[in-house]
Amino acid sequence: TLVLLGQIIGCTFSHHLFTQLDCNGEEAEKLAELAVHYINEHNLHGYKQALNVIKDVHVLPRRPRGRVIFLELDVLETVCHVLDPTPVENCTVRPEHYHAVKGDCDVKLLSDEGINKVVASKCHSDPDSVEDVRRNCPKCPILIPLNDPHVVQSVEYVLHKHNEKYPNHAYEVLEISRGQHKYEPEAFYVEFAIVETNCSAQEAHDDHHDCHPKAAGEAHIGFCRATVFRSHATLEKPKDEQYESDCVIFDVKEGHSHTHLIEHHYGKNIASPGHNNTVLDLVHSHNHTSASHESHSHEHVAVPVAVAPVAKREAPTEISHDHTHATKLCPGKVHHFKV
């Protein structure tokens, strides 16, 4: 009884203390920008994310000083892989007709004397439904599992062709990040990250050579986009199929995502999170479920951003029946499109 009473008192106390910020306000936008930066900095798989909607912002006072801020955000997948050094501001959000992927994120921040830092995040990715994609565009390509035989074989085929062009530097697949089935003509579209090995293309075909990624800081990494046109729908491996590909080698040779993929996933030591899934879910990089992360905040890179004080409107603690004067603070505007 005492525990239940304490919970009731605590909930009542918090209910009267919380403040809801205007999701379209300047402070909410700056907090969201900081949160998305954190999400991208800590993302280990897949693609960089862009802010789409600020769904909610709640603020609680923190003892002995400062504030605790809780953000609910919708983000959208961009076309930039996490290994791509392109600033996310310059990355295009993946269009709706190309099977967009949304992320739902809960982010916790601490604020003290105008300095805000993210201490925890929890995200989950959710691709647009096949029904919605086909309703708006019946012939648009549809996401298929990343370990689908057509996807894997198309990736291997394109990588083989790429290594033939550059025989002195053999690359291997680091991560398959997207696979789609195209129609008229039938084809499979793939996107995947590659890493430079210590072998030449010829040595890579020799069983006597132990080919593996070069040491951190030495191995180039790259990203490929390709379409393999299939003359049939069987599972026979492509041999002389027509294909279009574009592989870009990045100047960056190291990074936390790069290290994670090589140390934990390369060589199938740990199965890719894309196994049997159509997307590389953000949950694999952002899944802090503990109620409090303040004691662990030193484990994360904090990006302090000074936010100028902005006038806040407190959310009403009682439901107003006068709809003519009701002020709806959240959710905020849609930056790109609804999914």
C-alpha cells in the first residue's frame, strides 16, 4: 500500500511539474537537431537519419539544478550510408516512391545553464507499408529481405565486376543495406558497403591467401548502388546479366561504424541485423531501455549546444472544454512527408 501511495504521489507531483514545449518553437527545433545529431553519431548500421516531425517535448526540473528533457521524434532515412562522410544536411531523404523508411525515436537530454547534452536514445525503424507504396505507385520497387538470395547474388555479382576493374585492390562486402525488387523490366536493386582487403583480385580467388580487411586506418571503404537486370526469375546465379552500378570509395578510412562492422560482423562472426529483415533497424544502435541513464552518460559522446532561453508555454494540466481557446503545442510540422 505504501509503495502504491508513493507512486500515486510521485505521478501527481510530476504531473504538475512537467512543462510541454511548443513542438514548432525554436528551442524544440534546436533540441531535436541535437538529438538527431546524436542518433547519427551513434548509428552503427544502415543510413543517416533526418528529422521529420517533433512529436512531443516534455521538460522536468532536475535536482539540484537543471532540467531533464524528453523528446519524441519521427526521423526519415536518407540516401547516405553511415559510413558516408557527407554531412547529413547535404543528404537527400529517400523519396516516398522509393519505399521510404521511418524511425520512431525517444531521446533523453540533460540541460544545465543553457548547455544541453543527450544521454540516451531508443529508436525503431519501420518501412512504409507495401500497400501504401503500391497504392501510390503500382510499379515502384518494393523492399525485400536483405538476405534474399536474389539480393545476395546480385551484390556478389556486382562486387565481382567491380574487383575485375580494379585488380590491385580487392574489396569485400561489409554490409548489405538495401534490396528491392523492380518490375518492367525485372531487376534487383541493391545498396551495400564494401571494404578494402589485403589481397589483389587474383589473390582473392586463391584459397592459399588469407584475405581480410586491412588494419583500421589503412583500409578504404566504399558504397555501391547497383541494378542487376534478370532475364529470368529463377534462383540461378547471374552470369552475364546486364547491370548498372556506381561504387564510390570514401576518403575516410576509419570510424566507429567502420570498426564495429569489421570487428563484430565481418566474416559472419555475428549475423547482420538485416538477416530476414527488409531494413537495418535503428533499434540495433539505439536501444537504451533503462529508466535512468544519467550514471552512464560518460559512455556517450556529448555534443554541447548552447540554447538561448526561449519563452515556453506550459501545457494545461486539465482538459479544456472550450475548443475555441485550446492551444495544441504538439506534434510539430512535417518537415518532409508523412509515412
